[in-house]
Amino acid sequence: MKKKKEKTEKAIEFAGIMKSNVDILKENGQDTEFVKTYDLTVRKLVRLQKELIVLKEKVRTKKEMIQDVWELAIEQSKIAMKIVKDLPELKKVITKKEKKQKVEKSA
């Protein structure tokens, strides 16, 4: 990322140098359209890099939100399982299932 930033800064600096030399190029009768094109391209590059940084931050934030929701869901399911295990009617069903599983494993 650091290298990209340095390259972008060099491109901006080069665009500035080219803009300052436009008058000299015009005096010599040379075409200066490429300077405008290069400058627009560099500006677009800088804008896209800024948008990319913003989008990366949004993705990171959403990823953290999803992780938090996931952890809450797991925590709630653990609490729900504790509540279910404490209900007397369901204890019978759970113990029957556990017995069946033990029988199946031993067989």
C-alpha cells in the first residue's frame, strides 16, 4: 500500500510539472492535449484510490458487525439450550435420545 501511495504521489507531482510546462510546449508548437489527458487520468486514479479506501473500511465494518451478530446468536442459542434442558418435560425426551445414542454407539 505504501508503494502505491508513493507512485500516486509521483504521478501527481509529474502531472504538476507537465502542467507548468504547457506554455513552453505551446510556444514550440507541440500538442498539449496529452497533458490534459494525463492530468485527468491521475485525478481519476486518486479519486478511485480514495473510494477504494472507503469501501475497504465499509467492508471491514460490516464484517465486524456480522461477527458480533454471529457471536450474539451463538450466545443466545447456548442460553436457550440451558433453558430447554432445565424444563422437566423436555428432560425426559432428552434423556431418551441420549440413551438411544448410547445404544447405537455401543452396537
